[in-house]
Amino acid sequence: MAVAAGGFRFAAGSLDAPPTQPEDADAGATRGGKRQRLARAGAASGPCRPTAGAGFGSRWWPRYGVTSVCGRRREMEDAVSIRPDFLPGSTSSGKHHFFGVFDGHGCSHVARMCQDRMHELVVDAYKKALSGKEAPAWTEVMEKGFALMDDEATSWAASRTGGDPACRCELQTPARCDHVGSTAVVAVVGPNRVVVANSGDSRAVLCRVGIPVPLSVDHKPDRPDELERIKAAGGRVIYWDGARVLGVLAMSRAIGDGYLKPYVTSEPEVTVTERTNDDECLILASDGLWDVVTNEMACEVVRACFRSNGPPSPGCSRPNGVLPPPTGGGGDDAVVKGVDKAESDKACADAALLLAKLALARRSADNVSVVVVDLRRPVL
């Protein structure tokens, strides 16, 4: 069935037209402006062009699709990192693959730092936690990786004086690099489990037999436990166009934001979920999607794309069945990093693109970044 909405036309199997949802936009979002074209990765140029790509995994590599669009914002502050087989020497427990979505605020430099460094810091934390253990605790690994990332971001901000501006936050007088931060939702997909670490209001959702299973909970200042934590640290939550820490930030956890510490912490909440044969997909996205699309609708969109493309097969687009290791391709300004080429997996790419279009059609006022990972077992 084809669904027309907001100037876009969706082909989504038997998916019904989505109901209208209320808008929940961040303060400072610009409305209107030129409609952004959705383009494939590699065809986009400039900081605010949308990028989209797809990844195809054989039995060694995960199938995924990714789309990132500027939407109705003037600046692109989202960043996405995809790092297949990112844990060297972890063959005893199988391959592990890193997926991260980072939604910056105030400027894009913290999100870009997370894009470039988070997976490396998680690897460092993993190696240190290993120290003779057969399998280190993933909660400990993720907490340490996020802490290291936050230290790097805050140290970089403290070192900037505005004398040699590297980004727009330094053009202010005085430079306010410590007023910049980013959400971070990270998933490590292994053969037996999915580890998700989240700081902020980006989100990870697992689709299992058509039922959405949230693997993270948004860190909002008015969430009861977060409100108590902020108050215990001596901070306040002020309702100014929604609940905000000190009336400023609409999330209670983030990487960076040195000027709001200790009220805003980088410490992630970590979930470890055992994989089952009923798992269908994992969706990671910034709040540009989740503000206007429910978990249930997102899962149904992905399932519709999967149905229209058929079951996964164990084959691969390369004769030897092995993709080349990532070399951080995409250039310094790429919105999506970690893969040299977008190996085509049509179902996941279609799903990520369709979800981004749906968010824009529902008047999302933020950048929208979506990663879809196929968790279905191949049909042999």
C-alpha cells in the first residue's frame, strides 16, 4: 500500500497511514526552510545535506541501513558511527559490531568527537577490563568508555580560547565550548547478546516478534529518578518550554556540557539483552525520530520493509563472503563514519530511509538519524 504524507510518498507494504502525533520540538528549532532532499551516502556534500547508506553482512558481518538528515534545522549536529568487527582479538566469543548515534546540541563538535573516538575508547576499556578474565562485564566496560569520552570532550573544551576557531561555538565572545554536548546511544551487537549504553534522549529499540522492546530509557530531567538525582547534586529542574536542567538543557545526561556538571552526568545506563531466534531488528535513532514516531510504529515500518524484501539469506555481495575492515572512511565532515563503502542491504536501507521520511512528514523539527540492524538469522 502506498501512503502519501507531507509531500512524501511511502511504499510500505500493507502499512496503514500513521495517525497524527503532537509535536515535541527542542527550543531553538527552526521551522520551515527549504525541504531537504534525501540522498544516498556519497552523493551529499556540505554540512547540512542528508546522507543515507546501507550495509550488507554475511554470516560474519551485520546487515544494516542508515539515514541521517538535517531536516528543519539550520545545522547538522547529529553524527553516526558504524564499526563492524571493532573488537580485535575477541574471536573466542565471536565478532562484535559497534553502532552509535550521537545527537549534538550547542554545536556539533562533541557529537563528532564521539563519532571518531567512542568505539576506540570502548575497545580500550574492554582490553583493560579483560586482564585475565574470559569475558569482562559489559556494564563496567561501557561506563568506563563513556567516562573516558566525557573526559576528552570536557578537556578539549577547557583548552579552547577562541583564538583559532575550530567550530562555531568558538566564534562567541568569550568562547563557550563547555556549553556544548551530545547524547550517545551505543549498541554492541555480538553473536549471543546485544549491549546498549545510553546517555541522553536518543533511543535503542529491539523488535522481537513484532513487539518493541526498549533497550534504553530516555534521560529527561522530569523522570522521577533523574529529578531526584539532580536535586541531590544541588541542581534544579526549571520548566521553560518543557523540563530543563537549570532551565537550559532538555536532557539530564549527556557527553560534554561541562558548565552543567555535576547535574548533567555522562554516566550511561547499560542493558545486556540475550539474543533469541525471535529477534528481528534493532533500531537506534536520535530524538528527531522518537519525538514524532512511537516505538510500535517504528517496528512496524521496519517489518513492512523486511516483508517486502523477503527473508535474509546467508550469502554476501562479495565472492569470498568477507567485507574489508573499516578504515574510518567518509572524510572528516561525514555524518556517517566507519565504513568505506555502503554495501547494499536493501531492506535495512529502505527501513531507515522510510523512518526518516516519516519523521519529516510528521513535522519533526530536529535532525533525524536512524540506524536499522537486521538481527534475523539467515535462512540456509
